[in-house]
Amino acid sequence: MTTTAPNVSCHLPAELNSFIGRRHEIAEVKRLLSDARLVTLIGVGGVGKTRLAMRVGFDLRRAYPDGVWLVELAGLESPELLVQTVMECLEIQDRSVRPSIEVLTDHLRDKRMLLILDNCEHLLDECAAVAETLMRAAPGLRILATSRQTLGVVGEQMMPVPPMPMPDSDGSRSSTDSLKQFDAIRLFADRSQSVLPGFEVTDDNQDSVARIVRRLDGIPLAIELAAVRLRAISVDQLLARLDDRFRLLTMGARTAMPRQQTLRALIDWSYGLCTEQERLLWARLSVFSGGLDLEAAEHVCAGDGIEPDEVVDLVVGLVGKSVLAREGDQTTVRYRLLETIRQYGRDRLRESGDEAALRARHRDWFADLASRGQREWFGPDQVAWFNRLRAEHGNFRSALDYCLTTPGEAVRGLAIATALRFYWIATGSLREPRDWLDRLLATGDAAAPPAGPAAGPAAGDAALTARANALCVNARLAVLQSDFALAADMLEEARELAKRLDGAAIPAEISYVSGLATLLQRDITGAAALLGEAVAGYREADAPMGVVNTLLYLATAHSLLGHPDEAVTRFKEGLEACEARADHWFRSYTLWVYGIEVWREGDVARAVEMEREAIRLKRPFDDRLGTALCIEALAWMAADGTPERAAVLFGASQERWRSFGAPPFGYLSGHHDASEALARERLGEEQFETAFRRGTELTPADALAYAMCESVKPAKPAAAVQASPLTRREMEIARLVAQGMTNKAIASALVIAQRTAEGHVEHILTKLGFNSRSQIAAWVGEQGLLPGGAP
């Protein structure tokens, strides 16, 4: 679903088909959310809890200035990743070593947002604990959860989601028009029209349609699955087959039939309509988490009854039967099993005894994909590979979980986690890979084999190499989180292992991580020496990606040591290597630090363009840390000539650093301090603080646009607000009116009585001499007081 309303942050997926009915339930959920901090929608699988929650969230988007956010939990199998998943959905990139829950609560503490936690039932205790912690810390947070049972949190309001209204089975015949008023009938008709254009509920078929939706107990997913069958059979044929199947399953006790059994019966029936090969593929596809592409299906699911060249036709068949959902566009096509259907397939796979074999095949495919992604990262297809790896994040988690829980697989798990090193860093996800690596390294399977001839050199070398690489990657991630002591311990173990191995790659990696840690701790001379060793080692190991990665920090060290010629030589060498490979990622970071050196040499205009080019290169990765670093550098560059602009950018940077825990790369802090002092001197304290505050209130998108000199409406200075006849509270309410919120929604958002909100609105109208809410909205816009431009 989309919205054209200005300054509304609604992070919900688009609706792929029409939303039918549920007017009473929507109104009731809104009412409950106005009074309760946590509302849980309860119901059986397929009853429509998720669609209802998202519709309510979309309708209420203007009531939550900090957004409506969806956290999908159905595919999450590891409870340990719950908080990390919430943070990823909220786009929080944390590089600190603090507990994730602390980072999350700090982020939400002053926010007014609606968080939708979808499919909590398999993580019930964990969801309850997180919800309670977040609500205690963030008074402006509302949570809307969906589950098959309540979370059990104090203050939770539970709302059962019933099946859709449907005609009674009292034998009376309704008119066609009156029958169409039932939501279940309308849903069946709508979904039938999508597969059979021109379908209508008529006098001739209305009895059969009514009996179908009654047989399906009004469960939306069951109705949708049944409607698809009209591609091949008539309404009467559909009804006859439903009757036969349900009578077999329930032995005539239809009135006592649990709704979950009804849904399962329908999926049993869909399963029965599939060919033997389609059923086999359905079961095998259940090992995927978060979707898959055709190539993955061909490699993981073929064999033992399915030839590789048969997979595409079987996939087409399952899409046609609505077992598989097609996603993506004309260039990128992926497939997804609805969670209920995936679990059904997993049960069939488990019954067949093939689950372990298929999970191993799944692991092999994604281990190979991670390895290919690592090889292709430094090249022209880097962005495409980043997007591909990101699409498979759920599958990588499943593969790593398999390696962690299956004896003898930990070394393979280490290989997957280490191959994804640059993907993890590019996503800003440092905590999750560290957790995987910590757990895999701690298993007995991944322990280093003993030294000596009895250990067996071939197998021993493979295990040693995997462990040493994992220790280096884990240490690198720890350094990026400023966890230097733990990183040093891991590097020491890696050094001992490297002594038992041939080759220069691992020693080079150890030197690189050690040099980066030394640089971050501001021992510039020591860093330059270690990074120089790393460059030499990577050259010997023929590892060009390691060379270019190290060069940007080696050049920075020389810049800080006052060696501009050496610094520029190293920067240019790195850029030439990036250009030769058509690289984006390393080129963007090289331009960031090279631009700072160019600025120090006095060429401000060229330096500014280098920072902006770095930002443009970062956009495909949504590299918020890298972008924040460039915005910070642009603030330094503006301090002398355009100090007001510098102050705004400093304010915007401060907000970005809040989300990361603290400004990283403190070895450059001298530039920050000197530039901020200069801007304060040029502007004066009062003007600097005014401009700085404007920067703190820019949205991330507006801050980026401002830094890039793209179109963004500047905020009015604080003096303009102070001249307003409205009080601070009235100003706050005026902004909410301008966002289209009703008095009731305003009262809920500000936790005040509705009458109090109504009184404030009347006072605003009187003070401004207006007679309508639209006039208030227009005035707020003229004053530059909408979110993102507020002073």
C-alpha cells in the first residue's frame, strides 16, 4: 500500500489485491489502540490477522509521526535474533557492543510510532518480554501484534479476529443483492474474478457460492485458495469436491470441526490436486526461508524423482495452483510459500524422511552462493550481488542454523559466515554475524585440531584455515564496534593458527585488523606500519580486494602523519584499482577520506564534489553509516565559507550518530572539533545553536537532500516560531492537525483526554482567526512547521 500524504512514514508492504470488508474489526482495533499500548489480534491461521493489522496501520499512519513499521516474524526460527530482527525492520544500524535491547529501547525512547509484530505464536515468550520492555521504555510506542494466542503482557488488550460474515444455513433463499453484502461472498467473488474474468454471483450460482464459503467457515485464506480452482472447474464442481473431502476428514461432524482443521483440510485438498512431482517439489521447497529464486529451486530440489529441467514447469504449476506466490518484477523473479503452506510442506517432508538431506542440500547451495558473492564483491556486479545476498538473508540464517545444530557441520558454518563478511558490513549488521561466529567457534566441531603428525594434515589444514579466517572476521567486526580487547584475543589465537599454515592471506588479514584497531585507538604511527604490512601480504597472496580495502586506511594514516604526497599516492592507487573493477563500495569509502585530504590541501570545491560522489555510490547499499560520515565531512568543509550550512549539517550528523551509538572513527575527531569551533566563531553562539537545532530535526531523507544541495524546504528559524501566538502545546497540536489527525487521534497520540484536544483546537482557531482545520494546515505549512522542517 502506498500513500501520497506528505511527511507520513508508513513502512508497510504494498497490497497486491483488494482489501475486502472488516469494517467493524478495523474500527474496534482503532478503538482499542486509542486506550491500550498493546493490542493482540488472535485467530487461527489464515483468518486474516496480518491483512487486518496492516490495514489498521495504514489508516492510522498520520497518528504516528515516527512511522508505522511491520516486523514479520513468521520466517524467524531463532529466538535469539528477535531483537536484531526488530532493529533491522526499524532500520537501526548498531555498531556498539551494548546489548541489542538497550540500543533498541534508546532508539524508541522518545518516538511516537506503531509497531506491528506479525506472527508471534512461535516466539511467544520472547515477543512478550520484548514488547513489555519496549513499552516501559517508550511511552509513545503502540504495539499491534498478531498471534494464535495472547502474549500475556500486563495491559494487553486481546481482540479475536473472527471468520468473515457469511450467509446462514437456515434454508432460506436470499436475493443476490443481499447475499453480496456478506464479506465472505464478496471476497470469493473478488478473488474468483482475478482468475476467471467476468465471474459474478448470480441467481444461478448463488446457492453454491453460499455453501462454499460456509464449508470454508468464512476463513479468508481458505476462500482464496478455493477461488483459484475456478480456473479449471465450475462452482458446482468445486462445491462437490469440498463436500466429499470434508465429509471424509470430519466423518460428518461438520458442526464441531475446528477451523484450523478446516484450513488444513483445504490444503490437503490442494495437495491432492497436485501431481506427484508437484507434491514432491512443494515439500522440498519448504526448506527455504524468506523466498527463493528458480536457480535455487533447480539446484536444491532436483534429483530423486525430479529432473533439473522439470523444475521450471513444476514451479509454474505450483504458482498456478496458488501454492507458490510469485514476487518481484520483470527482471527479478522470486517465489514465496505462504507460511501456512510452507509448514504444511515441511510436515510432508519430515514424514518422507528426507528433511535432513534437503536441509543439507539447502546448506550446500547457500554456502556456494556466499562464496560466489565474496568472489564477485569486488567487481562490476557488486550492487547486483549485494541485492541478491540481501534477498537471501533468511536462507543464510537457516543454513547457519543447520550448521550450528547439526553435528560435524560447524566448519561449514564458519565458511558461510566468513564469506559474507562484506555483506554483513555493508548492511550495518555487525551484531548478528558476531553472534553466529561466536556460537560456531565455541562448538567442539570447530575447535582447532591438535598439532602434530597424528592430526592428519589435509583435514587439519581445512579446519585450521576455517577457524583462523573466522577469528579474523570476528575480530574485524569487534574492532568496528570498538571491542578492542576481545578482538586482540581473537587475533592472538589466529596468529598461533597461522604458524601451522602456509600462505600469506591469513597473516595479511591479521595485520589489517590489527592496523585498523591501532588506527581507531589513535596510534597513527603504529597503524601505518601494520597496514603497510597488510598491503604487502595481500599483494603476495594475490588478494586485490584486501589491497584496496587496506590502502584507504593506510593513506588516511599517512595523511594524519603529515605525509600528503604518500597519502595522495595511496589514495590514487586505490581509486585506480576500484575503477578498473567498476567497484562502488571501496571507491565510496576511498573518496570519503581522500576528499578530506583534498579539503585539507585547500581545494574545497573539489573535496565537496568527492564527498557527494561518495554518497551517490553508497545509495544502492543504503549505507547509512558511510553516508553519515560523508555528511560529517561536508560539515567540516562548510565551516569557513558557509558556517550556517555547517551548523545544520553538524546537527544532522548528531542525529545520525545517535542511531549508531557514538561517532565512529575518532582518529578524525580533531577535524570535527576544529571545524565546529570555527563555525561557532563565524556565526556566534545563538545563530549556531539555532541552525544546529534545525539540523537535528531534519528527517534522514531531508538531511541527505540538504547535504547534496537537492530540493528540500528549509526550516524557519526559531525566531519565527517564537513570534507565533500559539503556545508550545498548541503548536504541537497544530502540526498534528496539519497531518490530518482527528481530535480523537490527537488525544491518543498525546495521551490526553479527547475533550482537552478539542479545546486546544478551538483555541488555535480563535487565536489565528480561522474557522476550519484546513486553514490551520495551510498556516502550519507556510510556517515551515511540518515534520522534517520544524525548528
